[in-house]
Amino acid sequence: LHGVGVSVVNALSSKVSVEVRTDGHRWTQDYKMGVPTAPLAKHEATEETGTSVTFWADADVFETTEYSFETLARRFQEMAF
């Protein structure tokens, strides 16, 4: 799914959790089958910045939904250089 954006990841996942640290706070939103399960939530104040997206691949779409940590770590290392 390289380069297609979170909207396609969301569409192909049974669940997606997004956490963003910006504007002095931590914000979260969860999705199930591409639909938000609740409004965007504002949490505690923070000076940290960054974004984390966690997804669970939809077993109805993908043949394999379990991944090798070693394979992913190696691929991420390759992409970093």
C-alpha cells in the first residue's frame, strides 16, 4: 500500500487507530470497517509531536493477516536509506 495514503489503508482494514500529537495535545480517533467509531478525541496536553497509525488488515480482503516482525523490520530499514 506504499504511497496510497491512509484512506486506502482504512478501507482495507477491519480496524484503524490513529493517534496524533500536535497543537499541544494528543488526539485520537478509531475506525471500524472504514467508519469512525467516535468523534475525534482531545486528550492530555503534551509538547511531543508525531503520528501513529495502527491497522488490522481485513481478513475478508487479504489472504494473510499475520506478519513477520523480522521481515517488516528489515524492509523498514531498507526504506530508511
